[in-house]
Amino acid sequence: MPPTRVSITQLSMAARQATPQQRLLNAVFIHAELVARRAAMLQQFHQMPPELANTAGVRELSDMYGQRLINLLRGPRPRTADDESAFAAKMSQLQPVQLGETGKALGAALDEMAIAREGQPLPCGLQTVVDRHIDRIFLSRVGIRFLVKHYLASREPVDGFMGIIQEECCPVSLCEATAASVSSQLRERFGAAPPIEVLVGSRTETFMFVPEHIKFVVGELLRNSSRATLRWHAKTTGRGTDGAPLTSDDEASLPAVRVVVTVSGASVNIKVADVAGGLPRSRLADVWSYHAPRLQGGIGMGLPLARLYAMYFGGSLQLIPMEGYGTDAFATFNRLGDSNSEHSIMAPIVCGGGSFASPQVQDGAAPASSWYRDNLAQQAASG
């Protein structure tokens, strides 16, 4: 059975009630999806080019995911309220253990490939194929983690949320909170941070979405722009070098990172713009590529992962650099709940210059299994 592509609307409806019957229904669905999605991930490992598939990191990851699939198949399926409680406890126990493991394993695999080639880059065609396969593994992992977190959160409702979906998600407020967090992190690490200005947008503009996804994407863009601004400042002034560390006094001379938020009928659009020197367009493809020189134990995958999080529910992420001046990043999030589905999990890998062949978003979500679909229909009819 292939994975079921579900929409924000479907997921929010399934999390509106926390009755024992609904919890059991959700657990049955999540159990079936974990089986389907983990089986699909194992198939993805077998489709990898040998140079990637044969690394110790990928073999370890494949064995780990295979064992989890076996445990699911051998273990009891949720059939009663007690079964559901035990299943939820097991999922909750595994979540922190599994955090970050995929990035670390794939980072180790890329390091191994670099060592085998004595530091020489992969041929362009092979690098593209490797990037697309890693994208696909990460997207699958994002989907599994999202569904499990949503299921666990739906068991104990919080006002304004249905699982981890917020009914009135405000992108402006999220950008401001994320900006404050990023600035604090940079001051602690580097001694200073450029000002971050949220220039346009209204707090009255909200939509039903997953705030964690917006915070991840915007946070990664702000960290990259802010760090680039600090590097550019150090390069042009000499400050920030080993002999002259940055202090809060330097902030007055740093150009601001600007955030613009706009909302249309179909999308939320966020631009993050910096004045940090930009980069050559010839290097733009490298920003989305996974190669060992920029990765250390999974670190350095932030921007490619941010693009996947933006894509996950039908959005996008693009960079437009102006060499010698700065870079504009554009993140778009789909705000149409019915068509806001996991459009990427079923898409075939494209081994050319692109990422995935995306189906039409307006087609909506693929049909859920009949019992789940019928339950959602009954909820909608009853209000």
C-alpha cells in the first residue's frame, strides 16, 4: 500500500476531538502510514546509486529503518483504547531518540564518499542524482515525523491548535518571534547581530498552517542572512577577525536584514533580504546541494532542508543573489487548506537540474483509506 497523501484540512479535522474513539481511529491510521512510509523509504535506499547506497552511513540508516518496519509489523496493531495508549507511549518514547539521526548518517555517508574520491567533487550528473535521492529521504523523514507529532499532539488539545496545526497562524508574529530568537543566538555566539526588521504585514492576516514549518524556514533564512552580514562586515571593516571580535557596539554599523510578509488569496509570501555581498550565480546550485566540504556530521544542510519544509505542503523557496550587494530569499506557503497536501511524497525523482516533478496542487489530496475518509466526512457533516 503506498503512502496516503493527506491535506491540512483532513489532518485538522482528525485532530478536532480527543475522544477515545477518535484517538483509536487516528492511531490505526498512523500505524498503517508508518508501515507504508517506512517500506517506501527502504525502496528508496535500493534505488540509490551504488556510490551512495554502499556507504556505511546509508547502510546503517537503511538497517535502522528496516528494523523499525519489522518491529511495527511484528508488534500489535491498535485495536482498543488500551492499545492506543500503549502505541502513543511508544511513539512518544522514540521521538527524541530519532531526532537528527538522518542528517548525521547522511552527513557521514557524504564524508565517506569525499574520502573515497580523495576530496575531488562528484561529477555534476552524479551529484545531482545524489542530491535528489537525499532530498527524497529527508522529505520522507519530515512526513513521518510530522504525522507522529501531529498524532501525539492531537491527544491533548491546546486552544487554537488541532494537533500541531494552528487554526489562526499569523506569519508576521512568527517572523518577529523567530527574528528575536535568531538575534539572541547570534549575539551569544558572535557578540553581535545585525538588526532584523519586519517591514510589511498585518497581524490580522492568519491562515491554518503548521507554525513549526514556517519558523524552521524563516529561521534558517534569517540565520544565513545574518551570518553573511557579519562575514561581509568583517571583510569590509576588519572587525570580527580573531584579533578584533565583534561587540554590541558594532551593531549600529551593520546593515539590517529585512523581512517582508504579504498575503494573497492563495499564498503567504515571505521575503528575507540582506546586504551581505551576495554570491555568484554560478554558485547558486551549490546552495541546494549536499556535498561533504560544507557538511560536518549533518551540519550545513539547513537551506536544502528549509526548501523541503517549504515544499512539503505545496510551497517553495528561492534565492535571488546580486553579486557584490546581497541576496533576496523568497518563501511561499500555500494557504488553501483543501489543496494544501503533501504534494511531494508521491512525486518521482527528476535527475536533471530540478528537484521533483510536482503534481498539480489544485488537484487536492490523494484519497485517504476509506474508513478514514468516511470518518472525516461524518465529522464535516456534523459540524
